[in-house]
Amino acid sequence: MVMSYAEIAKQPEALRRTPNLGEWADERAGWSWDSVVAELDLPDGLVNQAHECIDRHAAASPDKVAMIWEGSDGSVERYSFDEMRRHSNRFANALAALGIGKAERVFFFTDRIPELYFACFGTLKRGAIIAPLFSAFGPEPVKERIERAEGSVVVTTPNLLPKINAIRSDLPSLRHVIVIAHRAGAEVAPEDLDYQELVRDASEEYEIERTGSEDWSVMHFTSGTTGLPKGAAHVHNAVISHYATGKYVLDLHADDVYWCTADPGWVTGTSYGMFAPWSNGVTNLIYEGGFGASRWYETIARHNVTVWYTAPTAIRLLMKAGSDAARRHDLSSLRYVMSVGEPLNPEGVVWGEDAFQLPIHDNWWQTETGAIMIANYIGMPIRPGSMGRPFPGIEAAIIDDQFQPVDEPMKEGQLALKPGWPSMFRTYWNDQERYDSRFKGGWYLTGDRAKRDADGYFWFVGRDDDVINTAGHLVGPFEVESALIEHDSVAEAGVIGKPDPVAMEIVKAFVSLAAGVEPSERLRRELTRHCRERLGPGVAPREIEFIDTLPKTRSGKIMRRLLKARELGLPEGDTSTLEDD
Ligand code: ATP
Ligand code: MG
């Protein structure tokens, strides 16, 4: 399934610019984080993410469009780097006037509106920590997170305010609720602060706090795919990784129009929805609306998006809508498409070629890593189903149970990273013990299992907790799921290990079917046969159950632990990030 370089090079769209990253092996050999730092503006050891993303570019190209915002109602607003600078300064001054100081936690619980971005950068300028939450959370998960991080402020919108009101009396740390009301034309209650009023009289000038590389900047709760979400805390130094991966993985060029579909409630929506594009001075599209195949294609066409970063769950939905739906739109502006969040099934990579004449490039990272660690680069041959190769400044390894690197190709083990890259998280907030437990034998342990081939490409096997031990074989759910979704009748699949007295575990698959396909015994037998042919009888699922939809996190990840808990009648654990049915 390896696509040759010649095949990719045949696609003039993909390579119509010289990629920023040269030959991978050469870049790796000659890599220096210092030369990345030299491209940024870090005087006297000071670093501030808002300065690197906004003020630096406002000084160099004040009128360049930083943000194109498209609201759910179709209205479009544009903000230059200098406007972003002034709006964020006003908010920084407003926070200062409220007495909010360095390292205090400012939560964001809003829709994707321009003020969210102004206020996030204003908070970073103030030296406080931004903690964005996904707007679809109910009151309990919001309360739990604000409580755990002892948040001082919540910035919200009138539609979400009732959820805050339901919990605020339980949150003694919460001093201010700031409501962005003007867009909705709503009144602000006396106990709340009106965003518009706070910034109206605030100065447009603000001297950024003197934050250093180790000062806190962002707190992100993990997706909760494997258990209780953890509050991973990051520092301003992370912007070095955001800039470098924006340049070399997203391949951002000055005239790109970039769109990342993730919400800032998840780390992709901040690292790659804010920091990577803006630290590279690129025009960034913020789309307020939710998923819809035609809507998304129209958005790409309307704004001439060139570089697009999305997720497997969206790609699977686009695949369901069919490549004809893509071809009905003029998507000729697109030159590069990437995916993250879950493994991208090889089917997805190849489908991209059919729909956009562009293969989809998978890359791997985590909330904890703060930035992309392993990637399929634009100028490197893709191996569909592989996460790609480590970023030049990153050392990644497969390690065994004694934390020793495994050199043998395609031998499975835990994926580990050599600590010390700029965007590495610095703690789990209020849970230092758990943080410490993730570092062993000189490695950061990712909790993911993978293999590396002889050419240095990494192949995802599964989460540590999800790997199945059946009759002595270790089976990763991903390969079984990928085989299932190759079948035309299958839309999505989630695979678990089900305890078995003889085999220890058997492979069980939950399958949701493509539109118009009905479950039947015949189909079940056909899928079993298909998997046996593709995977061999030891790995193919012994049980297949048809279900309407798979349980997923709100960020779109299949929650195998829930499939398993439900199968075994066990408690479901934390379900705060579970998507509504
Ligand atoms: P939690 O840690 O709360 O269980 P989570 O691990 O899903 O949630 P994130 O930090 O958002 O939270 O996700 C990172 C994880 O997502 C990775 O550890 C990996 O398991 C998975 N992942 C992300 N990108 C990829 C990819 N390209 N291929 C395979 N897996 C991926
Ligand atoms: Mg995780």
C-alpha cells in the first residue's frame, strides 16, 4: 500500500510550492531548536505566546488578515493582526483592572466567536492561564474542571450562561463571570460582567507581562477517551514547537489560508487552531458552525482554503457522504489535507485522493505533547495507515516492559518520547504524582502501543488499555477496525477484547452500517469472511454486533472502554466527554 514519491509528485496541487521541510533524514541530522528560536522574537529569555502569535506580526504586517471568521448565520468578519493586537490588549487591561494576576486560571466556555480569540490572547498577555472548555459540556463537567483547576474567571456567552449559573455557588474560587452578550443582543445581569463594557473603556495599548519560557500559559483537559480527563498544563515555551510544526508539518506559507476544524475546547483547537497558524503569521479561518459535508465544502470554496487540518471522525462522515459530494464543489484551492486525533484508516488516506486528488496526511500527538510529534510530511512518501516519522527535533522509540528501546523492525511495544521538547506538558494540574508516573527510564511514556518499520515509520497499534490478548496474540483494535471499514457496508467499527475462559480474550467488533444497509446474518458471515481473509483467523473478530452508532467523545474519538463496560455490564466511569446520542 506504499505510495511512491513519484505517485505523489504526479500531483501538482500537493507540491505546487517547495515544501518547507527538506529531505526528512537531512533535516533530522541537522536539526537545531536554536535556529527555530532565532526565527522568533524572544528577547532576554522572555517568551509570550500572544506576542509571538499576534504582536510580532502586527508590527511587521499590521494590515494582513489574521482571522477570517464565518458565523453560524453565514456572516463573515475579518480581523487584521493589528486589530487582534488591539482587541487582545483591551482584554488584558480589563483583566488587570479586575485584579487577575499571573498564573490565575481563566476559563473559556463560549461558542467559536472572535471575542473568544481576543480574550484568550489578552489573558496570555496578562500572564494568566487560559483553560478553554468545549461549549457542549453540561454543568457537571464544567464544574468539575473549574473546581480542579481553581478557576478565577469564566468567559461565556448568554446561551451557555445558565450552565454556569447552575454551578457557580459551588465554586468558591470563581470571582468573575464575564458574558459576551452584544452579539446575542442580550442584557447582562448585575452579578455578571459585560465583556463589551469591560473592553470599551480599556486602553488599546498594553505592555505584555514579562513571562519566561517556563511560565504557565495553557491548561487543557484530555479527551477522556480512556478515563477521567487530566488537566495537562503547558508553558509559554510551547510556542517554539507550535511555530516549528506549523512551518514544517502544516507547511504553512505566507499566502496560505488555513483551516483547522477543531474547537479550542480540545488541544488541537488551540495548538493548531490558534498558535501554529498565527505564530507563522498566516490567515486563519475560524468557522463557528458544526459539521456538514456540503457546508464544509462550501466553506473551503468560499474562503479559498489551501491547507486543511481535520480529524478521522469527520473524514469518515465525509466518506459516507461520498466523493461525488466533494466533486460538486470547487475545492481547487486546497493543496494539503491533514488528520489527527485517532488513527486514520488507510481507506481514509486513499479516499482523499479520490475526493480531493490529495492524499490525507495523518499525524500523531497528544494533549500532553502540546504539538505534533510524528507526521506524514507533505514532501515525504505516505505509507497509508502509518502515523509517519518523528518530527526532526523529536526522538521517538518503541520500548519494552523494561523501558528499553526495541530496535527490531515491526516489533510492538509502548511508544515513548525523549523528554525535553519545547511544548512538553509540565504537570497534570493538582496531580503531580500521575505526571511523575508517566516518566520512566529516561522516557516519556505515551500510553499508546505502536511499531516502527525499518524506514522509521511508526504504525499505531492501540491504546495500552485497548490492546487485545487473544490466544497468545496481541491484537490492536485499529487493524481490525480498518479491515472492517474497507467493506462497503460498514460505516464505522469499534473493536474490544471480551474476556474468554479459553483464549483469555476474544476479538469482538461493534459495527455501524452504511446508510441503507440492513443488518443480517448473511452480512455478519460476509464480514467475518472478509476479516479472516484480510487478517487471518487468529485476529479476525469472533463476534460481530451491529449497532446504530458507536459511543464517541465529543471530539469524535471512539470510546472502546464504554463498548467494553457495556458489554460486560460494568460501571461506565467518567462520561463527561461522551457525545450526546
Ligand atoms: P485521555 O487521555 O483522557 O484518555 P485522549 O488520550 O483521547 O484522552 P488526547 O490527548 O486528545 O486525549 O488524544 C491523544 C491520543 O489520541 C493519543 O495518545 C492517541 O491514542 C490518539 N491519537 C491521536 N492522533 C492519532 C493518530 N494520528 N493515530 C493514532 N492515534 C492517535
Ligand atoms: Mg491520553
